Amino acid sequence: MATEVIMPKVDMVMDTGTFVEWLKNEGDPVEKGEPIFIVLTDKANIEVEAPGSGVLAGLAAKPDDVIPVTEVIAYILGPGESLPRKTAAAPVAVAAAPAAPQPAPAASEAPPALQTGNGTGKVRATPAARRMAAELGINLAQIEGTGTNGRVHKANVVAFAGQPSAPVAPAPAQVAIAPALNIPLPEARQKQVVPFAGPRKIIAERLSHSAFTAPHINLSLRIDMTEAARLRARVKELIEKKTGRAPSFTAIVARAVAAVLPNHPMLNASLAGDQIIVWEDVHLGIATSMEDYLIVPVIRAAQTKNLEKIVAEMGDLVERARAKRLAPAEMSGSTFTISNLGMFGIETFTAIINPPEVAILAVGAIVDTPVQGETGLELRPMMNVTIAVDHRVVDGAAAARFLADLKTTLENPYLLI
């Protein structure tokens, strides 16, 4: 019996998934566990693995299709198997017995699946990426792939096409009106037109909902990071030796937040309908930049972990997030989020709450700043933090008390060890 390939349910609240692209073509051989297509959830793009080995056939999903979970979108055929009659796709012939092993290609040859759209170089790429590269006249060998084993996806081609040195497809002849507001677009040369879809659109929908339904209060203060910097310098070599990762200031802030938050339970909560759910564990989300969007990998029960464990786990999560190797469960279920833009030189900013959470902490750059000391003005490393809270759940005074405790903890960080 043919093995069904279905739209998976990768999240407890997921009813549908948006199909992104096939990683294999009709009739390609596949192995169980090999990624065969990409689906977009409200968290990120997820590579879905083949449920069996055989030949991929009956592809029924197209890019941007919104498909209910468990719906069959293709089949994997074993020897002697054929497509069920209900599918409209053309049948794919499968030998009744396994084919004899083929000799490995010579060094000068590349398997067809690894060839670029224009036949140059050994590049792993999805069919959609190869088609787009061929249409745009782009050599896939120039593109750094972000998929499994460096596979080039369509999104990588789109991103590469947006660079000034890369050729760009001709813009549409006429785009006269911005449809959302009926406002005329400027009369100017177009560099490219990028579809407002995928992760960017989902992020827009979720955060627009948060911005317009949750009344945000934003409170800021400055924290003297002198002692935190000394702590980092003293433990850096030891933690790096144990974990292979140097402790970042984000990790130190995360450790401090995890230690302080249990004393302010209403900030570690979720608003669900007419209920406020206060969580016992601090599942700490760390906003992480991807190619053109953000995802939030989660450190579970962060209040139980010391700085060394925070450094190790956060480093692993962020690394795998940027390689798109996170499981859906690893980027869902956060109860509080930290967003740090300090590494970009941003000193102060406000962030939008990640629903259904009720608070988010925006962390700015550490800047040497003149402050009044015991003997006069001194230069000290100061860091601005801004917390946004949902005023439906948290009052300004409660948020202020949390920031005051966080400031005390980071200015006396040896209590965290």
C-alpha cells in the first residue's frame, strides 16, 4: 500500500499549514527521514521528513496553498505500488524489484539532484530554487543555502536577488495603487517586488493583533553593568571551557530575568480569553534574528538553571534556529520574552508583546556613560532596558517593581552564581 504524505500537525493549536515548496520532484526516490517539503507554521518554516522510503508521487500541494492538517498531499510508492485511483496526478512507474546498486559517480560528475538550474557546479537546491535561479539568470553556486546540508531554498534565491550586485528580474510594468490604503505608489524605478507572505506576513498578523488589542505600557531605566562585566570576565574562560561557548551579556540578562521573574508572577502569565494564567515555570523566549524575520527559541524552566546551563542551552538553541533545525516545540510555549538589539548599537527601543504573553523586555547596548560617583563623574558601562506590559493584566507599578529588582540583581550579579 502506498505511504501517505500528509500535512503534519506540528503545533497543538495548528489547524492548517501553509505549503512552501517541495524539496523533491515528482518521481524522485526518497529515503525515510529525508526532508521532502517545507511547511510554514505560525512559528517558522519547518522541513518535513519522508514517512517512508520509495518514489515520491502524486504531488498535490502548490506553494502558498493553505492545507488542513492530516490532508494527504502526496504518496511514497514502494516496488509494485501505484497511486490510489482518487488522485488526479499522473502515475509514476515503480519497478517491481529494487534496482541494482549503481556505482558512485566519478569525481567530475554530479548527481542530477545536485546540479544548479543552469548546470554549473555541485549545489544542493530545491526544485523551486533552481527554477527561480534559472529565470533570474543567477548561478546557484554564488548563493549560501540555509537548508539541511547547505541546501539552497527559494527564499535564499529571493534574498540573493535583492543584493545590489545580483541580477534582478524585471519589475511588473504597472503597480499603480497600494491596495491596503488605496494610496498611489511613488513613481520610481523598482529594484524588486517581494511577496508579502510567509513568516513575514504571519509575524505581521500576530504583532498587529498584539499592538492593537493589548494596551502597552512601556517603562525604561538604566542599569550599571560594571559588576556584570566583571563577572563575565571572571567566568568567561571557565564557562567557555565547559560549554564551548563564551557567556554573552544576553545570557547574563536571561539568567537575571529568570531569577527575578518568579517574584513577580503576574509578569510571567498569559491572557487566554477571560482567564489570566499565571505560570510556575519561566519558559524564557529569546528573540532571534533570521534572514528576514524573527523567531523565539525557548529556554524551558529557566529559573532552575545556572549561568553555565543558560549559556550552553541558549547558544545551542540560537545556533540551530539560524540553521533552521529547531523542532516546533522548541520555539513555542514561552511565558516571557527578551529582545536584545544591543549588538547592533541600539541603545533604547520598545518591543511589541509576543501573545499570549503579557510582557517583553527590550535590551539595549552597553554604553560607557558619565555618571556621578563617589569622587565625581565616572565613566561606567550603562545599559538601557525597557519593559512593555499588557495593561489589561499588569499595572505600571508592578512592572516598575520588576525593573527595580532586575536592576538590583544585575548590579550585584554574584548572587546569580
